[in-house]
Amino acid sequence: MTPPTIIVCIKDVPDPEAPGSSYEIHSDTKRVVPIGIPPVINPYDQNALELAARLKDRWGGKVIALNMSEKAVAPILKKALAVGADELVLLEDPAFKGLTSHATAQVLSAGIQKLGTFDLIVTGRQAADWDSGQVGLLIAGILKIPGINLVQKVELQDGSITVERLRRNAYEVITASLPALVTVGSEVGDLRLTSLKAIQDARKKPVTIWRSADLDLAPTLLRKRNLRAIIPPPSQARRCLFITGKSIEEKAENLALRLRQDRVI
Amino acid sequence: MGKQRILVVVEQRENGESDPVTFELLKSARDLSLQGDETVCACIFGSVAAPLADEISYYADEVYLIDEPFLSTFLPDVYASAAAALCRTIAPRTVLMGHSYENREMAPKLACEMENDLITDCVKIERDVETGALLCTKPVYGGNAHAIFQLDAEPQMVTLRPKSTEALEKGSLQGVTIPFRYKLSPSLELPKSLCIVPGAETVSLTQAEAVVAGGRGFKTAESIQQLKRLVEVLRKHFNTVELGASRALVDEGLLPHSRQVGQTGEIVSPQLYIAVAISGAAQHMAGVVGSKRIVAINKDPEASIFEASDYGIVGRHEDIVPALIKQLEAMP
């Protein structure tokens, strides 16, 4: 395999492991405001970085991390450089605020086209903020390259790729020509830990910023998502009856009796 | 100008039957159609799918049957192109799809071909009768908030989360089947499917009457044996019992993704859901709200799972699950 060029699309999100109480819903400004939650690279994008790093371990080549935002959270995104990415490209412009998935994919595609030739694009299956799960596949559609969703394993060959795509109760082995795009989830593995040396080396790696004007983008492509409202989720609260008993056996018995009373068992 | 159309993409199972979500999509379409005086359409892809089209005609005004040999297996690019061809012909105002594994790939590809916006994983859709816009409610931030998106331009495309609405009753409509020819464009260079490797076991969480699910509190494959024993003993009381998992357990590789319950996994609605050592994150609870009774077993009395449960036992699962197994075994 000729050393490949791999592009990984990443974005920052509030740490999705945070408790639900840390999300404030601002109905007036139609925003979800995370309180006291540090931003992280979207977990599925971390999986994407890991996949790219493994392919680079095996084949050499180059990994480029790509982000689009109105204002980049560079300190978080630079972590990509410490885990195997060779350069970070930030598509940053106030005009990129609140775009639809399709417009986001248009901007990222314009960035990718400006980067030049590549072999593979890897994205996370969805981002933990809007949970839309379509930007990756839309990029593939816009660039007119094969796009394969929910991939758990990737084999590169010269000019082609063989992957395992998740199905509900199975996986499907699929082959496609390169360049191609795959989206991944946690199945491809956790992002590697970084070393102090890798963090130091990362400081020397290039970070490029491109504005809207640097990209081949018609302004009409920058459609904003039309958000009517942000509301709290409906309450899922139930009145929990804590089962008590003098012993574990008694608790278990009391639970079983309750379920019998309810005619569940 | 004739009536506006709402198009439902019929969701099929591997055996060629329609998935239950199809009838939920048809119910949503029917409700919208009553608001805006629209025609309910359904489309079926496949080969030899005529019997299914007959069945669906009891639920829709028009059933478009795209019956071609190359549609016998699911290929997202081909299905998306076929759906796009149909959309260009019948110009639906709204397109409804199930939020399934298949459509997570097919729907964005359709949206790309139509160069229009898609809202995925919606739990509610409504028509703004004045403007014709579609209002789509979708959980965001892992279910910690709901966003209501407005779709104006047509076709308005959404995927709907299973079990968000009830199923449409048979005979609600009586429609006609309309064959639609679609020719595969030879210029399309498509990914090729080499083979499908079935999972080591078949899992049917969505239809299960009882589900026992484990979470982060399980660290080893051995500890999960205990949950499997609880599943076994529950088979005495239920026809179908499945083992489920939180995302944490699947990420650890202790159970396959097909057993994951929640936003990125399966949406279940059993009679009984037993959550063992699961903290109760919003993305997990999104998958279980339809359960009749929820039992939580957790050693942390502050775990948020208890707020969303009917019964709770505070304690170590290593102690409680065996005691519960014994109890259920003894029960007639």
C-alpha cells in the first residue's frame, strides 16, 4: 500500500459523559448551555482519529485533522496532533455559525478539496451535541466518492478499501474504490493515550486557518438550521418505590411479590 | 394542482416482511394528512414484493412498488437513488423514514441527492397548517434537550425513532398499487457487498416482553453470566426475554452492539425492564421509556436511574441478582 493520506473530521462537544443536570436550556436564545462541562473532541471523532492513527502506524502516510466552526476551540482540537495527526486545519468563520448538516458538509467538502488529493476520509458516526449523524455521508455525496456508514473494521489496499459495516444483527463485508469515506463508532477502538513527548512534538506541527473567503463556497450554500425552539425533554420520572427487607433474600422476595401484584410476572 | 403527497418509505425486515415501524410511519403520515388534507403514499423496494404491497395498500392511498431484481438486497446507494427517482416523479411534500441501521445510511444519501435538509431521529412531527412547514422534534445533547426544527423546502425529509407513536390500524385507508420503474444508472460506481456475516446469536430486543440489561458495574465476561441466568429464569414467566446492555458495556466489548439499548442502540418497550448497575444516562433512558415496569438495581442510592424507575433495590448486583434468580425460580 502506498502511504495514504487520511483526513479525519473532528469537532468539539461538551463532554457527553456529564450528568444531565449540567445542561441548561435557554429557551429564549434557543440554546443548550453546558454548565461546568469541559469540551472534548466528540467521542466518535476520537474513534475516527484512532482508526486513522492505526492505519498510519501500519502504512505510514499522513493524517490531517479538519474542523469547521464559527470560532475554533483550538486547545481541545490540538489534541489530535498529539495522537497521530500531522496537521490541523481549522475552517473558521463567523458565517459558519448554526449551519444545517448539509451546509456543514458543503464547507468541510470545500476544505477537503482545497487540501488536494487524499485516499480516505474518516468521520465519527454522529456528534454528541446535535446527534444528526449525516455530515460524513453528505461529504461523500458532495465529493462523489463512496461513503460507508457505521464501519467497525477497515483494510486498505492500493486503490480500494474493504470494510465491515454494522448491521442490526450482523456485519456486512463491503469493498469500494478509493478515495472513500467511512464513518465509525466505538467499535474501532478507544483513542490511544498520549505521551509527554507526543504533546511536545505536537507543538511543532502546523495549524492552518482558512476563512470562508479562502474556500470555493457560494454564500447561498451556507444555509442556517431553522430552529423553532429548544425545550426540556419530557419528564421520564416515575415514582420509585425502594424495595426494603431485612435481608437480601427478603428484598428479592418483596420485589418478586410486587411484580406479581402488578401482574407483570 | 392536486393534493400534496406524504411519502412513507416502507421499512423491511431481512425476511421481506415489514418492520413494525412502518405502521408507525403510516400513522404519522395519516395524522399529518388529516391536518393538511394530503395523500398518504408508501413506497416499497424489493424483488417479488407484490404481496407486501397488497398488505400496505390497507394503510395508504397510493403504494409505489419498485420491484427490480437488483433491489432484492439492501444497498443504501441504490435504494437512495431509487427513492430520489420516485421523489422527482411524484414530488412529495414530506418523506418519512424509520430511524433504522439501514436508513442511517440511506436517508442522508437521499437528502444529498435531493440537495435538501433531513432531520434524523425525530420523536414527533407536526404540520404548520398555515405555512405547510414541517415541525420536527428531535432529542439533542444525548436526550438532555429537545430541539424543534422547521423544514420548509420540499421534500421535507425525516427519520422517525421507532415507538414514537402508535401503529396505524389496518383498513384505515384503501389504496392502489402503482408500479414504478427504476433503472440503475451504469455510471454509478458503487460499493460492492461481498458477504453478510450474521452475529453469533440472533437478538430481538425490540420485540422482547422482558429485558435484563447490564451497565458499567459489570467488569468481566464471567459477571455477565449472572445476568444470563436471570434472563433464563425469566423465560418461565415471559415468552421472549432478551439480554440488553448500556453503551458502556458494549464499548468495553463485553456484549455485542446488537444488545445496546438507548439512543444509538435499540428502543425497547417490554413489560419488564430490569436495569442492573446502569446509572441512567439520558441517552440510555431514551431507549426504555416505553417499558411497562422498570426495576433498577444499583449500589449507588443517588443514581439517576432510580428517578426513572418503578422499583428500586439499592445494593450490590453480585448479591441481589442471585437472590432474585432464586426467588423467581421458586415462584410458580
